[in-house]
Amino acid sequence: MCFRPSAVNIEKKCPECGTVCQPADASCSQCGATLPVAGVAGAPSTPATPGVPKAPSIPVAPGSLQE
């Protein structure tokens, strides 16, 4: 079963004065404060970039001693 909220609220609220701003606004129309970037709640974030893999090890014959 898939859950979908009945409505999605994408309004931005100013962290400084509390004014509700438009989703496309980068700054508050009331006080000029920088608004946080809006994301969809529950959406996964961008996965981290994988690191560089380790170099392969030297193969060793079974039964031989490693030093």
C-alpha cells in the first residue's frame, strides 16, 4: 500500500519574522532575511559521492604463508 498525503504544503516561512512567503522566494518580502531552501518533506536527499576504491591486493596462492 502506498501512502500519499492529502495535500502538500510547500510554503516557506521566514525564520526571522514568521511571514509566509512564496516557494520561489529567496528572501523574505517583509524583513529581507534569507529563506531556507524548500524541499519536499519525506523526499530522499542526494546520495553521498562514493569514495575512491582501495587498490586491489596481491593474490596469494592457497596454503602459502603471507609475510
